[in-house]
Amino acid sequence: MPDANPSVPPTRALLTDENRCRLEGWLAEQAGASRATVTDDGWLGSGGFRPNLGVTLTLADGPMAGRHACVLRAETADRISASIGKRREFAALRAAHGAGVLVPEPLFLCDDPAILGPDFFLMRRIAGVGAGFAVVKGDAPMPDLARELGRQLGRLHRITAANPDLEVLAPPPDCPAQEVIRQCRDWIGDAAQRDPVLVWGLRWLHVHAPLPGAVVLCHRDFRTGNYLVQDGVLTAILDWECAGFSDPMEDVAWFCARSWRFRRSHREAGGIADRADFYAGYEETSGRRVDPQRVAYWETAAYVRWAAMAIQHGRLHSAGGEPSLELALTGRMLPDIEMDLLRHLRSAAARAVAPAERIG
Amino acid sequence: MRTDPNAHTLLELAAATLRRDVLPHLPPEGRYAALMVSNALAMAERELRGLDDSGRAMLLALVPLCGADADPSLTGEELATRVDALQHRLCIEIATGAFDGDGQDLLMDALEAIVRARLSIANPRAVPAS
């Protein structure tokens, strides 16, 4: 079985009169209904990336008879290496949903290229605001929201590789730190020949790598901008396309990295509240304590990994695929990310915390 | 050959016109793309105007670590090639552990100066106060 079916260019219409009929037939069969109709409600979100198509699914009968507001997520051509593909994303989403994490209910996965071409899945559509700047906009911090996000992350981190639904994911790494270093080196590629900031980041990660600890299912892009909020209340955690097994502190650190504070730099937990609020929620449900020293390590990893992802976005643009100003501009964000990395390394050095146990 | 107005004046005017005359009249779904265009025009204009200044600042930052001379007369492609060569040399030294012990403060100062120079083109608002 191939890793993924062909992807669609992100700017092309996903549904046509022809493939809509095939989609409806397939959905009717999956839902045990005599007839299904799908209406296109348009692309969701304001960004240039278009992974989410709003659709309304109407089933004539069967166990799910009725109208369902859904999101159709299909593989797109601007997929970067951190993305795991729709089949694995669906498995991670289902595992998270099964563990009681607040996510859109995953409904149907299709890997038959005869239906739409690319792999795709349907999940329920949830109301709420997702754009990072809109979420952090208010002057008042949102400690309750941060605490709830911590609780949700803690719940996710109770899932391990023992979950049989997750066999489709890459196996848990023996040493998550070394695995991230290897991935980042791979993604950065030739740029590591001429960018001393990234090379220093990679070297620092190698020298300070902690011994492996718990390895759990991580979201790996758990941040402001990837969850929905309505009236200050969390409604769903989205964008599971990077999920995989790793050190739980990787997700904690990614959430707190400056890159995702949307100019609310003083609110270190995702631009919405203090770290203490987020950490407290996490400790309520995860069954483990937040380890600040490990979080500091993984925050360095967050900047290096985000820089590697930005390089990949820029490369996708210059590789001759679909022209995309958004991809091109993401590639030009590298100095911003590197300044955050240096700022973090300076503060880590100032704290002068000597790790108790290291490898490398 | 001299053209008037030159390329960076045209880019400045295009960006200002977009912000003043186009953006306020766009529907919300078009604003994001227009803001990206505005950002790209401004960045291209800064690059046309300031690439050599940025390159010289990077060269100055690299000299204390690489033991080379900073030639202030270098411009354009020659300057870029020189900066690339010094950065490549520094990358090798970092990757082989030359800064694992001593010299980290010096290295961090140089790296910060390099990123400041690049930020002056990519996103001047993000340059931290000295």
C-alpha cells in the first residue's frame, strides 16, 4: 500500500459535480444509509492554506440519519515532512477522541483514490474562533482557558503506543530528543551548511539531550491557532497532522514557545495566560509533573523544529509546485524564529541549570 | 543605466497605494491576501535598499570568530559570497564542537548580530532594542 494517494493542489476545487456523486455514494455506504447528499459550504479559516472544506452531510436514513455539519480534510500538495498523512492523522484523532480529549468527532476515512483522488476524512464541524491573533486579542489574560488546555493535553498524554489503533503511526522512538535532532537535520538539509544559528541550535540540542523518559502520543503542533474558542471556552483541539510519539514535555514546550504568543509575549502560555495556569491543568489530568528543565530543552527543540518547518515551506514554494505567497513568506520568517531561539538560549544560560542526566 | 523612479521607489509607492487605496475597500476574505502582498512588497523594497548594509553587518559580526579581515569595499555578489564562505566556516566549527566549552558568549553575540542584520530586511519590527 502506498504511503498516501496523490494530493490535490491546494488552490483547486476539491469537489466537482462528478466526484461529488462518487463521494455521496461512498458516504451512503459507510453510514449504512440509502442516500447521502453533500453540500459544499466553502473553505474554512482565513489562511491561504486550504486543508479544511466545510460540508453538510445529509443522510436519508440509517443509524446517523439527519444533517451533519462536517469538515472534509484532504491531502494537499503543500504537505511538508512533519505532516503524517490523512490515514495516520485520522488514527491519532480517533485515539484522542476515544480518550476523552476535546476534538471534532472523526467520522469516515477514505484511502480509495477512485473517490476523490487524495486520501481524505470527514469529522464533525465545531463552532469557534481559531485564528491566533483573534484568540489572544483581549487585554485580560485567560487563565481558565489555559488550565483547560493543560487538562486536555494531560488527557492526550495518557495515550501510549499500547493503543492498537495507533499501530499505523511511526513506532515510538527510543530517544525522542535524538529523533527530533535527526528529523530537523534532515529537513534543514543544505541550509545547515551556511546558517550558523541553526547549526548552533542543533549542536546545543545534541549536547544537552536528556535521557529518554516517558514516550506518549503527542499532538506535536499543540498551540494557539490550532484550537477553537467560543465565548472564552475551549470547543475543540484541531490540526492533528503532525501527531506522533514523543516526550510529553515536547508538547508542553511547543505550546509555550514565543512563536505562538501572537505578540502577547508576556503571557508565556500560548499568549493567553501564565505558564503556571497551563501547567496546573496539565498536572491535574496527565498523572505526571511538568519538568521545567525538560520543558526548557524542548523549547529549544521547538524553535529549531519550527525553523526547519519554515525552511520546508519556503522550499516547497521554490520547488516549482503551486505558487504560494504564504509559503514564500513563511520561508522568510526564519530570522524571527532564530531570534526567539537565541533569546531562549540566553535565558537558559542565565538560569544556568545543569541537567542532572544527559546523553550525547 | 538610470531609471527614475527607480525600483525601490516603485515598490514603496505600490505598497503605500495598496495600504491606503485598496485595503480599506476589500471584503474581509480578501484582506489576508492583500496584507501578505503588502508585506512582500515592503520586504522586497527593504532587500533592494539594504542588502549590502545587512551583508556588511554580518561580515563584521563574523570577523572576530573567523579571524578574517572585514573588507568594507565589498558589495553585491562579492559581499554575499564572502559572507556565505565565513558562515560556512563557522558552521563547521560549531558542528565539530569548537564552542561546546569556551567562547559561547562571543558566539552568541555574533549570532545575534547576524540575525539582527537579517531581521532588518525580513521584519525590522522584530529587531530587539539594544
